[in-house]
Amino acid sequence: MLILFDIDMTLVQTRGAGIEALEAAGRELFTPAFDAESIAYGGRIDPVIFAELLEVNRVPVSHKNVELLQERYAARLPVLLPGRAEAMPGAVELVDAVTCSSAMSGVLTGNVEPTGTAKLEAAGFEVGHFRVRVWGNDSPHDPPERDHLPPVALDRYRDLTGKAIDAGSATIVGDTVHDVACAKAHGLRCLAVATGKWGGNDLAEAGADLVVDDLTDTARLADWLLR
């Protein structure tokens, strides 16, 4: 059994540190007027976000510029996280419950590895608990999409254990309709938590198998995840 957690607004909240770090990076690299607040973030993957930020700020969208923005963002974000990054209610307890079970826990996130790891560590998570880690730049396709990521997670589980896992034995825990969609696209279950932009009705209509207001009911949610 494999439980894959989204990071932003599912496990961690950073109170705008990401947008602030992106703006600082873009202003240092490209233009003093670089604006990182004009696009949508929830549930999207960083490579797509970086490219869109360059486009709306009239910076040439090239592999080099995307890479530069990613690297400078990764350097700026850890400076801003202390005192702002915090685990979402119940998140640490639920991850601990899964980690102590026979299931394998992991992350499936739009973040790239350096920034996703920085957020988890700043919020007090033990990154080593997440044995399967799938990042926003792990899509094997061009252009990349979040829907490409669940098969990567299943492959990494097989590589770690030497055993294939059926998609129905894996669950994505996330706060956006994009988390739900990528789970449903590949036959995974989805536990949706209404702690982000989308309300419970939106998440249920998107097809989530279970919708909750938050992750604080550890015993109930762990039982459902490990069933």
C-alpha cells in the first residue's frame, strides 16, 4: 500500500513565502517589475508555473530562463521559510501514523525537489519518512502535466520494493481538484482535504473518494487510508 501526500496546503502552509521568493528571484534575474502574484498556483507543477511567470512578465520562455528562475527561487525560499512554514493541522500526526504502519508513505507534489524538501523540513517533517518522492519536474513527457506523475510513483514503489503495486492500492492525499484529477486518471484513490482554494463540494464533484475539512481526525483517516 502506498500513500502519497501533496505538500502545499495539504501538509504545509508557508504564508506567501513562495510567491515572495519567486518575485525576488525574478526581479534579480530579469526585471524590477517581475510580478509573481498574477497567476494561479494551487495544484499546478512548478515547471509550468515558471514558464507562465516568464511569459506574463514578458521574459523569453526558454529552457535556460526556466532553469535560472528555478535555481534562484530555490536559493531564496529557505531564507523566508523560518517562522512562516508550518504543518497543517493534523498533518504530522497522520504522516506518523502511516509511517508506523505497513504502508509506504511518499510525496507527490508540484514542487521541485529543493523547494519541496525545504518546505517539509521547515514545517518539522522528517523527509526520510517519505520513501517515494515524486516532484513537479519528474514528468517523463513534454509538455509536463501533473497527471503524468502517478505512474512515476508506482514505478518508484516497484523499484524500492521489487514488487509491482496495483493503482487501486495507492492513495493521493491533496487539497486541490488537480490532485483528485491526477489520482482518478490512473485509478488511484484520493483523500481530498478542503484546506486550500477548493471547498468540499468542489472536491467531491471532482471525484474524490473521501473529502474532509482537515486532517485532524488521525484515527479515522489512518483507518480509511490503510483499509
